[in-house]
Amino acid sequence: MQRRQLTKPNRISVPAMSIAWLVFCPQAPAEIAEEKIQFFRSKIEPVLRQECYRCHSPEAKEVKGEFLLHNRESLSKGGPSGKAIVPGKVGDSLLISALKHVDLEMPPKKRLSDTIVADFERWIEM
């Protein structure tokens, strides 16, 4: 069996590398987006529905704190105290300090588990 020697190094073009990344990457961009949506639907939305919407949604008898959190725009806008979430910046997101009962106490009558708070932190980081 003869060995073939390469005289030039193999070079892969940038477009070919991009295609290879999309094909072989374990999580291509569409899958990452879907993962984030599933994370929100499975971890965040149920907590918002169970613990928050009765006071902070359009269906509430009386919206508390002039703050709605039923959609992305409302969460970003926040209320009189400021922005509820700042995407990618957990420390600047008032929602986290409220869930931790630091400045505000949400929900007011009980503190959510550390696991749930960690899920909200991860969601904001995403």
C-alpha cells in the first residue's frame, strides 16, 4: 500500500466551516432557540401563572404596583420601580430581587424556592 504525501496543507474555507458547524454542532441556532422556548414554557411560565398573574396580568381584578408581566414588553418596561428584567443582566433585574425578597417581596405571602429563583436567573441570562 502506497502512502500519498500532501504537498499543500488542507485548507477549509470559512463558508465550508460554517456549513460544517451547522451540520455537526450539537445545537444549531434553531435548536438553541427552541431550547429557550421550552425552558420558558416548562420552568417560568407555570410559576408566573400560578404565583404572579392574579395580581400582575390584564385579567387581574386590580393590577398591583402598576406592573404587568404577561408579555415580554411589559416585563422589559416594568413598573414605577424600574425594569423588571434586563435580558442578560440578572443583577439589574428587579424581578430577581423581588423573588429573593430583597427590596420587594414577590410573591408577598411566601418565598419561592431557591431552585425556582435559579430558574428565573437562568432564564434572564438566556
